[in-house]
Amino acid sequence: MAVPLLDLTQQHKAMMPELKAAFVEVVESGRLILGRYVEQFEKELAEYCGVKHVVGVSSGTDAITAALMTLDLKPGDEVVVSPFTYLHTAESIVRAGGVPVFADIRPRTFNLDPDAVESVITEKTRAVLAVHLYGLPCDMFALLEVADRHGLSVIEDADMAMGAMYHGRKVGSLGHLATTSFYPTKTLAAAGDAGAVLTDDDATAQRLRSIRVHGLEAGFVVRRPSGAFRMDPLQAALLSVKLPYLDGWVQKRRDLAKRYKKLFEPLAVTTPDSAEDIRHAYNLYTLRVRGGGREPLRHHLDAMGIGNRVYYPRPLHLQPAYHRLGGERGTLPHAERTCDEVLSIPMFTDMTHAQQDEVVGAVREYFAAD
């Protein structure tokens, strides 16, 4: 049996009457840019995450860019970020006028190492961008402590972690600002692209609402260049339908992850790490295969029809786009080694035990033949 890496068809099939009704309502309203459907979803997500304000935007990438724009970065200002994440993080720092500075990760969690963050802080550092990779929250207490000592802002990138919790608090409510994406691969997924910025600060929220519409203020005044980062009300309405299901979906993923962990125990792979008081959302389920075995395992899974993907094959400090920043192989060894060893395997809310057994069986067959 082939098993895809991600499958939303069953989820959408079960919700289709609600989704269709929401779609028709928005189209018939004639309001297709921002408006009450976006405002409604913003209020619902703010209540869910426990923050005062949510500002809906056009994508997760634009969410990070808009959040960074509120810091008024000057040329040369630095933002510390993990090298082991998607391109949009460093890209957004550059778009907002800053310089990305890469700090190494903790190899068990895949997230920023707070000690490594502190080691790269300079007088030019303005913020830390903390990516909750794969759905596991960063060590936010330690990162916030480092940031407080140096007078820095902490922005959470919660793209993969909506529904995760850290010591009793929802991800998105922990930093000075937070961003998220509703790209179709996320657990809370739009039917296209969309994102949001979360904050408790009234002035920052007002600024963000201006930034997403070219920086316009009352009287057709623009104080600084901004962008067109507007959330589509069609996406907002569909997300309002989905949001009440999010906790249940996360729990299903957590149950699947627990079962995966047990089934993989005898095999030579390292399963995802978590800890007490931290609720991993498992947007992705990522194995670590040491000793050069990742690529042969990938080829085996491909041959067996088992979906898999490497998130991410090259650390950001070794991307040609950031070569000018001086990153060289060997400077961030944990991130570099992790890129050579990680492999994400099928994980989706409606995954059956039979599908999961098929995945584990294929992995087991590889190691039996090795």
C-alpha cells in the first residue's frame, strides 16, 4: 500500500458542507479583500492562543516580514535565527532591512540553542527569531532570559506549531511577537496561502494593520514603505471553520507519534524528542538516521511508495544567497550534521494505523536487509 507524506482529502471530505457554505457566503457578500470574515478569524485565533491581537496577512513569509518591520531595523541591524529551517526566515530578515545571523541548534530538539544564540549577540543585534521546528516549541524561557539580558525582541515563528503548548501556554503567546502560516501543509491549513501575526501590544497591532496595506494611515498618509500583505477573506472564512477542530487534530497527531515511537524502538533511527510540560504538535514526524543511512533509506521508501522528504537538506548559512555573511562548513556543526541525517515520513491527521504499519514495515524491511 502506498502512503503519501500528507493527505488532506479525508479531512476536507468530512468538512465539505461547512467549507462550501463558508465559501458561498463570502462570495455572495461581495467583500473579497479583508473585511468582517478576516476580523472574525483574527478574533477567534486571538482567543484560542490567548493573545490580545491577531493580524491576518497573506502568508507566513509576509507575517515574519511584517513583524520585523515593526522593529524599524536599520542597515546593519542583526536578527539571530536558526540555520536549520526553511528559506523564509532569513529571507524575511533581509526583506525587512536586517542581517540574518545564524546560531547553532540543539541536536535532539532541532531548535535554537540559547547558549549558541548568546554567543553571537553583538551591539547590532535587535531580535531573535525562534522557529518552533516540526511542531516542537523552542526553549522559550531560556531564549527570553537571554533576550531580556541584552534588550532584544523575541519573535516566535509558529508556522509548524499551532496547537502546541509550552509549560501550559499556547505557542504564539510566548514571545514579544509571533507569526504563523496557514499554508496547506500546516495542521491548521488554508485552501491556499495565508498567515498571521500575533501580539499583546496595542500599538504594534495598529502598526501591523497599517503595514499590511502599504503603510497607509488616516488621511492617506504613508510614513515608511510597507507592503500588500492582506489576508484573503475566503481563506479566513475557511480557517474559521477549521479552527475549532485544531486541538483534536493535534491530539490525533500526538497519538500517532506515540505509536510511531513504540513501533520504531527496535530500529536504528532516532525518533522526535519532546519533554514534560511541552506539547509537541507534530506538524511533521522526522526521523534521524545516522551513519550515512538516510539516502539509502529514502530510495527504499520511494521504491515502496512511502512518502518522505528531507526538511531541510542544506543549512541556511551554506546557501549561496548568504555566502556573503561568511558562513563556512564546520562553523555550525549540529545544524550541518542534522541536514545530512533527517528524514520526514508520513504524518497527517486522518492517517490510519494500517497506513502507519505500512510505513514502519517499510523502514523495518530496510534495516533487516542492511
